Amino acid sequence: APTLAESTSCTPVAPANHPSPPRSPPAAGQQPKPTPANVSYYRYLCSAAVIGWSISVGLGLLCCIYMATLHENDLWFSNIKEVEREISFRTECGLYYSYFKQMLQAPSIQEGLSDLIHDNLTESKRTINLLQRMNIYQEVFLSVLYRLLPIQSYLEPVYFYIYTVFSLQAVYVIALYLTAWLLSGSWLAGVLTGIWYILNRVDTTRVEFTISLRENWSLPFLALQVTAITCYLRPQLTVLQQKVMVWLMYVTTFCFCLTWQFNQFILLVQALIIYTLDCVDFLTTTQVTTLYLVQVSGLLSVWLLQFCNSMILGSLVLSFIVAALFIRHCQSGLKTGNLLVRLGKLLLHSAMVLLLTFTINYLAKKALQLRSDEHIFKFIKSKFALGPTRDFDASLYLCEEAFGLLPLDTLERLAGTLLLYPYILTLPLLSGTLAVAALQNVRERGKGRHSLVAFRPDVAYNLLHTLFFGLLAFSTMRMKYIWTGHMCAVAAYGVCGTELWTLLLNALRCNTKLRLVRYAVPLVMIGCLYYKFWPKLMEELSELREFYDPDTVELMTWISTKTPKQTVFAGSMQLLAGIKLCTGRVLTNHPHYEDKDLRERTRQVYQVYARRSPEEVYDILRAAGADYVVLENSICYERRHRRGCRLRDLLDLANGHIMDGPGENDPDLVPASHPRFCEAIKTDTAAYTSLFTRTFQNKTFHVYRVKKKRKKSAKSSSEPGATQ
């Protein structure tokens, strides 16, 4: 199969092994007549392009339909009540979807935007700019689009929303398909990539049960950006094609950054990849500068749209790019001298870049008074054992499975779909060749000579991309979704590319079999995967379940019907996001954790699960403006996490109290002077009933009204808790 660049070309190209017969030169001003060989090969390229692109779209649609069907079958989404549909948007997903719903319910688009910019419902007693604080432009865009399009009569808003997210999965698969096609020169690699992505759904995406997560919006754009970078680094592009690729890189980088708050950390890894390739001469000065400026332009565009969000200006990636470009400009003789001299210069250069990066970042954060992302660095410090911590925010991340190390059963699943084996064979071969080529570059080009070992810059970029993000995935399981999708493209390149097969067949002295092996092996693998997994896929699609959470439905119904619209609720972040979506009530705290003041308020509200006196908890809740507090048995008597990671344990440690249950405690911890609030309040003693009134309860939730004024004497109050 021809390369993607050849397949999409509109100019007839003579096949390499079939030169055209000699002919007389055309007269001045006369176009040469195409020969039969040229026309035949041109038709072949066009037909290959049509087939390749058609299969890419087909695989993308197949993935989209597959994810949507799984979502429908798991929840019976089309038949459950509206409140149940909204409850199915768990944790922060419900918070993000609530803004789409809020925009649709606004009298006009202008009023809806004004309400988001001056929001006083998400955090009680505070007015915040949601467009600045959160990455919710996608909800705004979809709500405006839904209001403008004539589809309201036959497509419900929730379906418009979820179908858009599932459609982005089709874009994701197409982008990975194109990357594999560009690298290998065969659209069979794209087919293998798409099949692997779908078969490894558990490890490549979680979109079917966390629809609104920011990563489900952003990762398709990241994959498109990697495709654009891969195409940009190909040497045979014309000036016009290079300009088109630069614009594509900018647009995809902008969309990626706009839709995910973790964009700066992903772009930092990308910037480190570009820096590494620059140091070993795989990229030209123009390419390096262009790639850096694309990143900076994307971030600054988002900075403007997010009302000058200070977190972007204080990001490490911006500091690193400024430092790298400045030091590179100042060190004009960096790439001269013999091998040892160049290596010494590179080490000194890297040390200076890192030093300047941290200096710029420190000064920027001091100037901006930025402390919103400090919890990330506390988490990193604790995760890599750089110091023990009892910090509540860092411990909250460390105790979540998603932020732990990558489980080994992930590799077992990847091996079961035949993905892991070609991947681990491809990596050492490519890495070894890259290392040899890098050493040759440093040695020969320092003397003004060309390297003897050629290594394609687009392959080098994708190799470092999979290595860097692979390390990130192994250290933090949540990051595996960035790695595993790209892993499918790299493994498919290894199976279908010419470079690796040439090395292996030359070693076996069977280089005449290159074309046969290159196409036979992926076809055999596709046949094996079809035979092994098609029945399992059909069985999976036939499994029917139904959403069932009557206790939460009962709670949301009670809140909607029995409390005023401006009532303020306190509770866990996850539950409050659902309350915001289902009832529109005001919250004390929520799951979007990228604000220092909000993190402190959340820690305070969570004292309802600690050992604190009723007076202390009352003062905390009144300070946050809470009218009601919702207590959850699943948190108060938590069994999901091990001892030391239960929420009540994290609160005890942060408060300096001994944890309950069997096990050791640090010697400096002391016994608490009060019982655990979430347990003691259920006894309805006078100390609690004077401050709180039970207004709702079921098997899962207990809701207490926070009284407006504290009784002067707790003993004189014997008001029983009223349960509805």
C-alpha cells in the first residue's frame, strides 16, 4: 500500500520500480502528456487513498456505535427517568453536564453566559467566573449549537451531548489510524490500530461510563495533534503543506488545551520530547521553534478565552519553553566540537535550561500569587517518596487507585489482544537504532559532517512520545489512557512498517520476502483477532443491565420538592455535583479541585466525618453558608479503601488524631476528645439536636438541617429529629 502522502497526492507519480520510457522533451509552454504507466499508477494511488480513508471512517464509526451501545445496554438509558439519567453522570461528570443544562434553561444565550461568568450557585457565599476557573467551553459551545440547530423536536439535549462525546471517539480512532498509516506507509497498520483500540477498550478509554470527563473531550484532539506533528516532520512536504500542518497543529493544540485543565502537564512532556530531539539533531532549528511556538500560541489563546487564567501563565511548560528558546539563542556554538565536547555542552545546556525554568516559574508564581496547583506538587513529592506527608489534599490523591502505579493485570490484558508482543519487540529495536543515530548525530554533525545512520524524525518523535507517556502511565494509572491509544499505533507501525522487517529479514538473509511478510503478518493477526474476539464482542453487546439507585433518586426528589431553590447543601464533593445537576441547589464545595480556597473549604466541610464536637462542625457549616448537610453511610462506615486511606482516616491524620480500627498509629497522634460526628449525630442527643434537625433519611443518606441560631443551653433543648 502506498504512503498516506502519496495516496493523497493529486499529481501523477511514476512508480519507483517502473520508470517511464524515454521521450522527447515537451515544447515550451506545453504540458507533458501522461504516459499509461503514470496514469495507471495515479489511479492506483487514488483507489488506495479512497479505500484507506473509507476504512478509517468505518472503524471510527464502529467504535462510536460500540461505545454508545455499551452505554445504553449498561444503563438502559433510553427508558429510565430523567433524574436517573442525570444521576448516572457520576462525580465531576455531573458538575460539567450541569452547566450544559444551565445554558439550555437560560432565557437567552447572553443571559446564560452572564450567569456562568458571575456564578453564585457553585460555591456558596462566593461569586466566581466559571469560564475562567473550569474548562467548560465545550458545554457552552454544545448548548449554543443545540439552541441554534432545528433538532429540538426529535433529539433530546442529553442525547445530543452524549452522542457528541461518542463521536469524538470516532475522531480519536481516525487520528490513531492516520498516525499509523503515516509511520508505516500502509493503511493496514491503521486497520490494526483501530481494531486494537476497540478490543482494548478497558485500557484505552472509559468514555462509556464517564462521558463528561475532560479527558474524553481532549484526548481526540491530542491524537489529532500528534498526527499533524507526524505529518509536519516528514521531509518531502512542500512549503504550502508545511503551513497547512502548522495551522492544524495550532488548532488541535488549542482545542486540546481548551478542553482539559491538565493540558499544561501533557504539553510539558511534549516540550521535553521536542527538547530531546533538538539536542541530538533530529529536528531543524525551524522545526523546533515552530513546535514550541505552536504550544505557546495554543496556551495563550486559551489564556485569553479563560479571562487571563493565572494558572496558565504560571505553568511549568511556558517557563520551560521560554528558558529553552532563550538559552538556545544565547549558546550559538552548542552543536560544535568533538563528541566529548558536545556532550559536555549538552549537559551544561540542559542544566542551565532547568535552572532558568524553575527560576522563571518561581518568579511568575510569586508575581501572580499563584497557589492553585500546589496540591499537584505535594502529590508528586509524596508519590515518589520525597518526604512523608499528612497533607489532606495530597493523601486524597495518593489513596485513589487511579493515581497509583499501573497494575500488572493491565499488561496481561494488552498481551491477550496480541498488542503487547509487537510493541515490546518494536521498542528495543527502534530505541537501539535511535540511540545509534543520536550518537552519530552528536559526533558527526559536531564536525560538520552528515550522520551515517538515518532515522526519520517523525518516527523519532512518536518513539519518544510512547516512551515518555509510557513512563507516566506506569507511575500514575490514570495517565495510561494517553499511552495505550498511541501504543496501538506504534505497535501497528512495528508490524506493518518496512524498517523493522528489513532489519529482521536482513539478519535472516530473506530480504526478498519483505513485501509478502509485511502484508501477510498483519492480515494473519487481524484474522486471529476476529476469530478470538468477535464472539466475545457479540456476547458483550447482548448483555443488558439497568440503572438502579433508588436511594439517590429518593434523595434528589426530596431535595427538589421539599427545599427552596436557593438552599445551600454541604456534603461530599461527588454527591454535591449530582445535587447541582439534578436539583440546581447551591453547593458549599464541588469536585473541581483546582482552587486553593475551595480545597480548604472542602477539608473543613469534611469534618462532619471526623472526630469533632457538634459546636465546631456547626460553626464550620454556618461559615460556609450551609442550610443542610448530607451524611453518607458509605463514607462514615467506609470499607472501599484500606485502613489509612478511608476518608475518616485522612481526616484523623490531618487533625492529629489516632485512627480507629486495628492497626498501628504514629506515636505523635493523640486520642480525640469527641466521638465521630457522623455517628454521634444519629443518637439524637441534646448536644446535637440543639444545632441540627434530621429532615430526611433512608438506607444510604441522612440529611440534617443546620439551625440558624444556636441555642444558648443545649440541656434545655429536647427537640426530636423530624424524619420525612
